[in-house]
Amino acid sequence: MRAGVAPERSGAVTPPVRRWSLLGAALVCLLTFLPPLSSLAHRYELGQVLRYGLWAMVVPTLVVVGAPWRHAAWAATLAQRRRRYSELWRSVGFVLLYGLVMVWWFTPMSVRATWSHPWLRVIEAVTLIAGGIGLWLELAESPPLAPRVGGLRSVVLGTAAMWLVWIEAYLVAMSQSGWYPNFHHVAGQGLSQAADQQVAAVILWFMATVVFVPVIFMDAMQWLHGEQNPDDELRRLLREQRRGATAIIERRAAERPGDGAVGA
């Protein structure tokens, strides 16, 4: 391994997958502003939640997986800086920032504001995607950028972010009068309020599961595999110490006849 270059994880994706992922992120982001998704988000809670989840989870994930950071001159400098400042609190800060952005745009007040002022949707999309990218750079490999923390800490951070979305899904499903009051349901026309809420909750839960569980599982497996490395390293050090001790004993044993001859 070259000095100053972080090794890629075994699960790093190939260049073709990266290109398709970046293209998919751009396509998904474009579709969120066009019918029928934009119309669905204006009519049903499930459409609003679907668009919210795409901005907050799917697009950031695809960007981190597919971004061509290697071709950016600043990426190498940023990667070195991230390795130099790898304290846990920095990663926790990005998780908290992601959570704040998620909660803000999830509230009924924010949805009501974007309903009345459509231009706010652009700000919502930008902030959710930016916050998601910041989170995913702490969880997944995006060469030359690597997560600051790994192993169990990465598993905890990813699980915390996933649980946040699950809680939001629970709130949508259990709300008695509808989580977003600005959506009006007419009996016999389209989905009922209860059906709309349940489908919206399932969509949000499913998206969080599909996006977060794979990276949590991979980090957990790497952590479990890495737990063997300290034992192997300890065994290697013990073997080296035994060899060193044996060499010292043999050398002293070889020097004893000479010492006796000098004394005589």
C-alpha cells in the first residue's frame, strides 16, 4: 500500500457501477420535480413521503457511491484532512446535522410551507441531499474519501440514522388525524386517509431499511472480522519475543566458554 493513500474496503464498487449510480442519482432527482411524482406529492401523504425519502436517502446514497471524487483536485486534500482529523465527535456531528435537517423538513409546518411556496422545494431538496451526503461519507467508502470511523462505531451511527427514519414512519402511521393536515381526503375518491398514512409509513420504513441495512451489515461483518486481527497481531508479537529471547539465551550460552577461558 502506498504511503498516504487509504486502502479501499473489499466492498468498494467498480467504476461502471459508480457511473451508473451517479447517473441514477441525477435521474431520480430530476423525476422528483416532474409529474407524476410531483403531482402525487401534492395530493397524497405517500407522495410527499416518497419524494422526501428520495431526497434524504436514495439520492445521497447514489451520489456517494458514484461520485468521481478521484478526478477532483481537492478530493485528495480532503481525504488526507479527514484521515488527520478522525475524531468520533466529527462523525457524530454529521449524523446530528443530518437528523436536524430530516426532522425540520418532516414537520407539518415545513410541508405546509413548501405547499404554499413551491420554490422552497428546491431548498428542501438541496439541504436534504447535502445532509445525506455528509452522513454517507461517514458510513461508506467513496474513494479517495473514506469514513472517519469504522467497525462498531460506524454500525452505531448508521443504526441511529435508520432508527430516526423508522420513528418518522411510526409517527405517520399512528397519527389519528393525519400527520400532514394540508392533505384532504374525500370519501370514495382515491385513497382514504388511513390507507394513505399506512402506505406512506411503509414506504418510509422500506426505503430506510433498503438503504441503511446493507451498509450496517457490511460494517458489522468487517468489525467482526477485524476483531480477529488484534489476536493475530498479539500472537505474532509473542512469537517475535520468543525468538528474541531464544536468540539472547543462545548468544549468552555461546559467550560463557569464552568468559571462562579469559578468567583462567
